[in-house]
Amino acid sequence: MPRKSTHPTSTDHSSLCLQYLRRCGGSARLCTIKFSLEVIQSLVNQRKVKITNTGAGFYVQLEDVK
């Protein structure tokens, strides 16, 4: 029987996705992001990222915080 982890794990990887986008310069192609669509959708709903169509593909971009 597998052991249960004693360390809490986060099922919400939205903070990791935001870190990834910051390291990529603020935007990345949607097809290259390895995070689930639920994570990306939750960030869009929180208005932290936006999806843009550049004609050459869809990009996930960090929203400008004012």
C-alpha cells in the first residue's frame, strides 16, 4: 500500500503558472504551457491573465496591474 504524504500539496497550480509566465517575459504560447486548462481558466476568471489571438496562435499574457 502506498504511503500518504505528510506534506500538504497544493492542487491549485495557479501560482506556479504565474511564476512561469513571469519567467517567460509575461507571455507564452497557449500550446506550450503544460498547466491544465482549469488553472488557466481560473487565472482568466481572476483577471490575472488574458488570452490573445495574434494570428500566429493564441498567447497567454499577464494582465497589466495598474
